[in-house]
Amino acid sequence: MTVFARLAGFAYRRRWLALTLWLTVLVGVWAAASVAGDDYREDYSLPGTESQQAADLLEEHDSRQAGDTVEIVLHDADGLDDPVVRQRVERALADVAGLPRVAGVSSPYDDAAAVSRDGTVGYATVVLDVPSEQMTRPDTERILDTARQARGDGLQVELGGDAARLLAEGEGGAAEGAGILAALVILVFMFGTIIAAGLPVITAVFAVGSTLGVIVLASHAFTIADYTPYVMMLVGLGVGIDYALLIFARYRTELVAGAPPERAAVAALDAAGRTVFFAGCTVIVALLGLVALGLGSLQGIALSVALTVLVTMLASLTLLPALLGVFGKRFARQFTARAARRAAKGRAPEGTAWRRVGTAVQRRPLAALLLAVTALGALAAPALGLRLGFADAGNDPAGSTSRKAYDLLSEGFGPGFNGPLVIVANGGEGGGGGGGAERAAAEASAVLGDTPGVAAATGPMPSEDGQVATVIAFPDSPPQDEATTDLVSALRDDVLPRLGARTGAEYLVGGATAAVQDYSDTVARRMPVFVAIVVGVSVLLLMAVFRSVLIPLKAALLNLLSIGAALGAVTLVFQEGAFGVEPGPIEAYLPVMMFAIVFGLSMDYEIFLVSRIHEEWERTRDHALAVREGLAHTGSVITAAGAIMIVVFGAFMLSPERMLQQFGFGMAVAIFVDAVVIRCLIVPAAMRLMGRHAWWLPAPLARVLPRVELERTSAPGTREREPVTR
């Protein structure tokens, strides 16, 4: 008896103990989390990049440019120089200066550069005493409400800056609720009863809920971004329901075949539990591969989601058997009665439709393979033009104050005003302390003013100690435009190095716009190492499971194809603006996150399908029959599990967060491609074409690799019944 069977037997017999332990963990974790609260924070630092060096240099020398700010944007079609308007604005700004989190306020009436040439648009700079990511929504609302006291008689007041974007964010919850409801509907149709349909959902909710509480506590010790809980729910609910479904489907089949409830539970966990275990380990390995990227903002979310998958897997192996113990006798009556009614009506055996699909694919395997691969290749083509970045206020909802401020500043000062480049001059002739840095910055300002792509450049702004000085350069293109990216590259590779050779100063290009480019470049540069780690480990795991070389390689290539198709669809919709979506760059970390999660989840279906094919092959040595029967006995479960993941992930399209919309849409497309096109069409065709060679493993590898058995035998020389879904 395997460890999975022993674990299932213990949880089934001690069901109330298992349920009490899970409930105690859930309540205890959330009690502690409620007391401690969360401390989510983001870490976009990129040691070794030029933008990070610039930021560190400014912070070291106490430069004013090192602090975070928000802008109070003013607009009056009749001009801002009206005495009454000025009086109202200055009074409101004085009130803002006295608010918490505000270190200082500069008025547009004290700086001519803060008012547009036509005098209709201006801005006041509010210096914060904390980083933007530490600003709370109430603190930001207080600044906006206080500033808006000046409104009236045609004066419009908006708030811009990173902290202001908090006000554009909606509340979560609707997407998760919609996904769970849709999954529950699918499960009811599949199992026929609400109680049976509810067990996979309950298992997933317990697992995700417990992990969320742990992450809230862990946020005090580790850097975890504030969007991590949403991604955890997205993945945890999909994976949790999926894993529980695979086990529960096996359990139902054992009951229908006449097994007593406890034996059915043990048999289901002994077979399907192994599939869940190895599939979950693959997902965790893929997620931990993100650590190899060395990006602080991704390491926290990778570890959090990996923990979610681990707890979800444990819940499927312990909590679900306990729930089966509670409702086992009821399920035995319901499922056997339903099977008897089906037989009495003379319906075709379960899996007949999938046998027909398998037969059709096997008649023309090469044609089916080429057609499907060509279609997915066409869908993946837009990914070749994938442009990484981060959404800014220009992608916020049109009615939000941050979007209005963004548009007003673009209208009044040019499209590049929202994405300034911070040029840091360090050293120079005469030495940093003797004004060398300021003179070097002054020369940079003059050169930048004549550089193509630069709309304007400020004068030099020395730090408090005079060791460094900064110049703000405003591109003549928007922050997300490719022309701005080209400008940053030109400044770093050509313009500023030539100037530095003349002045003896070191010039660094920093600021948010340059940091986004550095982040995207870092992800792209480290992606091959990450992919090699994840694919390599997964291939070795599948070699051990299936004792084959071609099957793991085929799985890896097809997984890459499904990820490419998903990224192509995301690019088409969110970058190119298909279906009326606001166009913009794809979140820089989205491709690696999708790769890690989709690659791991794809192995779930791969192991489930191919293990059934392998069992038939071992029994009959008829490869065509093995492929056909493997599809017949798993097609329904794979499509149902895929449908549940699609609705759970697709529901996040309802989220107001652009990142979650991209992530949910991409995951839904990837799962559809993988569960429907690849597992039910391409895999049977490829397995038919490979024939007996599919199970070839060189003798040296066979001796080195451990032997992992996924197929359970009920007794020596007899084959176990395989689950048939209804």
C-alpha cells in the first residue's frame, strides 16, 4: 500500500479529526492575520542596472529628486492667472501642506515652468515623506479632497502621480465569486448533485483561505507585493478545484464499479492522488524557477503561489478524503442509482464520443497534427512583437482622477511630460565638491536641448551636498512609446558617453521610464536561463514517470507552443487593442509568470492522459488501441477540468486591475489551447505517429533514472479499473 493510500485511509477513518484540524488551521491563521494585519510592499529594485545606480546615487546624496511626489493638476479654460482663482488655489495648497504624509508643496505660481504656455494648465508638486507604494488610499484621498476645495467657476482639479493611481483601483471579490459560481455550475452538470459538486470547491477554498492568512503574516518578514493575494486566488482556486476533480472523478468510478465507499476513496487517492502529487510538484518546481531570475518583485509572488499550490495539493490528499468519509454512503447510493438509470435507458458506454475523436485523429494523424500546430502558430505570431513594460496612468479608466491628470499634463506640456528622464551627473572637472557636478549637468542640459527626441530639458539641480546634480529631460513621445525606449538607448549608448568623455563626468539615465526599460531588459535577458531550468527539470521528471525520451520532449515543445499562443492572444488584445481594449504594453513580469504556471499546469493533463495511454500500452502492446482508449477514458475529465480553470481564470477579466485582466485572459487562453487542442487532438496524433518509439528509453538512462509508477494494480497480474467520467 502506497503512502497516498495510507494517507487516504487515515483521513477517511478519522474524518472528523482531519476536518477539525483543517478548520483549526484556517481559523487560527486568520485570527493571527487579523491581529497582525498585512504589510504588503513592492520591490522593483534592479541591482546593477543604470536606473538603480542613479536612484541609489540620488538617495546617497540627499537629492530632492530622490523623493516621491504627486501632482495637483489645475485646468481653467480662461487661464489660471485670475486673482480669485489664484487665491482659492493657494489657500487649498496651504491646507494640503499641513496634511499627514506631506513633506512640502510647491505652487505653480512660484514656478513659471509649472504653467503651460497658454496659461490654462498648471500643476503643484506635493512632496511625500514616504514612498508612493506606502501611501494608503485614505491618505491619497485626503490630499485630493483638500485640493478640490479650490474647484468652482470652471477650475478643474485632479491628482496625478503613482500614489494617485490608488484611487483608480477597484475592489476585488467579484471576479473570484464569479469564477467559483461558474465552476460550481460545471461541477453540478458533471456530478448531478450540489453536494458532490461542492466538495472540490470546498477543498479549494479551505486551501486558498489558509494560505492567504499565512501570506498576510509572512508579508511582515518578506517582500510581498499587494497584488499577490489576487494571483494566489486565481491560481489556487483553479488548481484546487482541478486536483480535487481528478480525485473525485476516480472515486465516483470506483463506487459505480461496486467498491465500498472507504475502499473507493483509498483506490482513488492511490491512483489519481499520485497524478495530483507529481503534477503539483511540477507546478512548484516551475514557480521556484522564477527565483533564478533574481527579481525581488517576482520572488515573493513565486514563493507565495508555490506555497498555495503545495497547500492545495495537501488539501486534495487529506481534506477531500475526510469529506468523502462524511458523504460516502450518500454518494454510493446516488452514483450507483444514476449509473443504473443510464444503463436502463440504453445509452452508449461512457467515452464513446472520445473514442470516435481518437479514431478520427488516428486515420489522418499527420493532417490533424499539421492543422492544429499551424493554427496555434498563427495565434502565437503576434507575440513576436511583444512589448514589455508597465501600465501607467494613461491606461487607467477614463473617469479616474489619475487618468484625467495624465491627459491634462500631456495636453498642456507635451506627451513626454508624464515620463521624464532623470539625468544624474556625478563628478566632472573641478571635482564634485567644487561645483563640477553642477557644471557637468549644465552642459548636459544644453546638449539634451539639441538632442532629437527631447522636447525640453531643465537646468541643473544640485544635491544638498553638491556632489551630484540632475537634469530632467522630457521626451517628445509618450512614456510607453517605442520612440521613448529608443531615446533612452541613444542617450546611454551615444549622447551621454560622448559628453562624459569631454567633461570627465559620469552620466546616468534614471527615472521611472528608464527603470521600466531596465526591468523589461533584465527579464528578457534572464528568461532563457529560467526556461532552461524549468523545462530541464520537468523533462527529467517525465522521463522518470513514463520511462521515455520522446514523450517528455514532446510535452515540453507542446507546452511552449500553448504558452506562445496565449502570449500571442494577450499581445493582440492588450497591446494592439483588439475588441476595444485600451492598448498598452504587456506587464513586464507577465510572460515569466504565465510560463511558470502554465508549464506546470500543462503537466497535470499530460500526466493524466499519457499515464492512461501507458497503462493500456502495458496491457495490450497495441499502440493505436492504447492511444484511443487513453483519450476515451480521460477526455471528459480533462475537458471538464479545463473548463473549470477557464471560467475561474476568465472571471478575472471582470477585475478592474489591468494586470489581473491580462493574467486571467492569458491563462484562460493557455488552458483552452492545452486542454482542448493539445491534449485531445495534437497529443493523440503525435503519439500515433511515434508508435512504439514513444516508449523508448536508452539503457544508460533507464539505469540512472528512478522508477516511478503512476498506474496502480489491484493485484499481481491484474489491471485496475480506470475512471470513467459521466
